[in-house]
Amino acid sequence: MTARSVDQSSFEQEVINNEKTVMVDFWAEWCGPCRAVSPILDQIATEHAEKLDIVKLNVDENPELAMKYQITSIPAMKVFQQGEVVKTVIGAKPKPVLEADLAAYIA
């Protein structure tokens, strides 16, 4: 299972109205660290699918959402519960560190 892509049109349904906790990976094609963290996020999405949805949002293609959520550097990951941001993780990190950051949501 890999992280699904979302955009302006699907964001509300996939993230804001999702019953599950959702982590949004704000990324761009040209961003090396974004590409480095992507397979790690896919692994976490697979291993914790019952508790956490992970979606990807391309900031170049969706600048309105990037601005709304104050994305100033990427990769940036925001965890949403009931449509509200409950945690922000900035930067590419190794899998154990990301899992520790997400422990409250995947345990």
C-alpha cells in the first residue's frame, strides 16, 4: 500500500472528513529529501493502515493548500484528526524517528 495523492478537489473528503487519523505529506517533484522520505512513508502507510492514512500533496500543483497550512519548507508532514492539524513534522527523517513522532497515532 502506498500513500495516495490528494489535491485541492479531494483534500476535504480524503483529509478533513476522514474518520481516521491522516498524515499529509506536503512535497514537490524537485525536492530530494521529499523523494528520500517517500518510500518510508509508504512503509508506514502499509504497516499502520488500520490506524493511519497517509496522503501526498504536491505543493507546486496545490499552492492554495500549501499556503493555507503555512508550508514554508518541505518535506513537511501534518497529522490531521477530525479535520484539525494535531502535529507537524518537518524534514526527512529515518523510519524509527518518524514512527516515534507518530507513536501517539499508530500505537
